[in-house]
Amino acid sequence: MARLQLAGVWKYFGGTPVVRNLSLEAEDGELLVLVGASGCGKSTTLRMLAGLETPSFGSIMIGDDDVTLVPPGRRDVAMVFQSYALYPHMNVYKNLTFGPRARREPKAGVHERVLGVARVLGLEAYLDRAPGQLSGGQRQRVALGRAMLRNPRLSLLDEPLSNLDAALRVEMRTELVRLQKQLNVTTVYVTHDQVEAMTMGDRIAVLDQGVLLQVDTPGRLYDHPANEFVATFIGSPKMNIVDGELLPGTSQRELVCFGMRANISAGDCSLSVPEGSARVRVGIRPQDLFWAGEAPPRCMASFEADVEMIELTGAEAFALTHPVGSSETIEVRVPRSMANTGAQTITVAFDPHDLHLFDPTTGSRVISWKSRESRGSKVPVPGLQKLG
């Protein structure tokens, strides 16, 4: 295990930068998740860590060693590819033992470790089968097992659960985290699945078009997204974003959104917007919007919305709505009992302290609410009223 550091790393393909000035660290024994949409540079970053791609600029350190130009075989790094990379002429047992055999580890110890890993991954019945006789999910588990047996300084996982069915994916998420903590191996995990990232990572690095937008713990990313992209990418269902306007004020500013006005006190937050009238993007998560009949007491703001449809996700139901007089679509958590009801107009309630405000040009966050601790508890924002 070792600390990982990337400093000012760029990667060009032709004249196009796919990773831009990336500086990032993973602490000793940490599970760091790289997440972003396809083409954001996360897999290219992983390949540079493995030594399969060379940075155009910048440096990569593993522990005290500068490995920027070190060949893959000398980095003591284990990598699990999305494409399995198994030896087709070897059975599962020989694929799993290939690394330890190449390192001339004692046969007895290797055999016991292989059986233990096979038991964890549900591969005991397939040890004598060739990769071509396995399903995609089974082959992915063999690739995971091979990395688990390596005990490297750095473990790299490139969407290793993508070919598993939903139930096995959830099971393997838990098992991977348990094993990573047990082995205490510094791990970089790449995925496009933000749920996977939120449930597995000690910290998450969000990338977009080769740029690192934010790196933080899952809870901080969810509660304090640095910009609109992070806000909508992290969280399921994704955050509602609508246009709004902040009107002038000194001790308080009036926010216009959802067909209503809300006074935002300077004592409750800090705003990095001009003192005059300012356009903003207003965000709030569906989980923070409630049908008024079941809203917590702290939800002192409300607006009327027409229900377009209700999606039942199992334990929860979410309504796609339009605030009355608006064409904007707002997703709202509603009681499951509403799932079979027809078109209707409902009252949607929320706590204004759950609002996120972003600059419409740069996408950057422009509001910082005071902590729950300093406020004691969520308090209503005074002066709420309907427009007109």
C-alpha cells in the first residue's frame, strides 16, 4: 500500500487534451472513486496510473517513487479491466494463480488463498472451466479475483461491475469494499455509476471533459456540490434545476422561483452574487420536496404544481410536476399511495435552506448556508408569499 499523487497531469491524443491539469491525491489505504460521464477522462487517467499511457505533462508518484515513466511491470500495480483480459487457454484456477506462480510464491499458500478468493466470489464450481465457458459476470469475477491475489501497492479498477446483473452488483459492491478495507490497499476505482461511487468511495473525484470539478467525501458532494454539473450528476433522482432571480437587498435578498418569492436573510447564508438584481440557477433535490400533507414542520415554503405522472421506484414514489403557470418540470417525492391516482394539482412544500444557487454563466455555487450546528436546527425563511 502507498500514497498516490498526481501533479499537473495532462494527456493529449493528437492535439486534443483529454485530461487537463489534473492534480489529485489518494491517501494510503484509501478507496478513491473517479466518476463522470463517458469521455470525461477517467479511464485514461487510470491507464496513466497503470503505465499503459504516458502523461503528456505532469508527474505521478506512488509512495516515494516517481513512476511517470516507469514501465507497467515495475510499478507493483494491479489493474482490473472492463474487458476482463483473461488468458483464454487457461482455466479459472490457472488464471487466478498466474500472478503468484510468475512471482514464484509457495504453492501451498497460493492454493489456500485461491480457494478463499473463489469462495468469496462464488467461483468454486468453475475453477476447472475455461473463460470461454463462463458468462460475462463470471469472467469479471475471475478478473477481480486475480487482482485480489496480487496484494499490490496500488489497485486500479476500471468499471469492474459493469457486466454483472443488478443483484450481484449490489452484493459485489459490499464485498469489494470489505476486501479493500481488509487488505488496506490504496485503490482507484473508475465508474460512470454515481450510485456505485456514493456507496463505495471514501472520497469521490468528479471529472468532466478532462477537468477535475470537485473531490470530497460522498456526503459533502451530495450536500455541498461545488457547481451545477456536480449537483445534477451526484444524487438519484437528479437535482431539480430551474431559473430564478435574486432581487436587491441589504440584510436580506428576495429570491423568485417556483412561482413564489422567498426572503433569504444574510444571517442565514453568504452569497457571492452582485448586490443588484441577479439571475441564478436554483436547485433542490426531489427528496427535499414534499407533498404538503406529509411535509416536516420545517418546510415553511410551498407552491402549487400540476402532476404529469408518478413513478413508483419501490420504497419511494416521485411525481413529475409543473409549478402552476410554468412549463418547468420538477420532480417531487410523494406518498406511494398516490401512484395510482390520476391527474391532479398538489401543494409542494420545502425548507428554503435546502435550496442550492448557481451562477448561470459559470455554473459555480454562489450560496453557502450556515451549518446546522450554528443554526441549532433548520429554521423557516420569513416573508414567503405567492407571486401576484
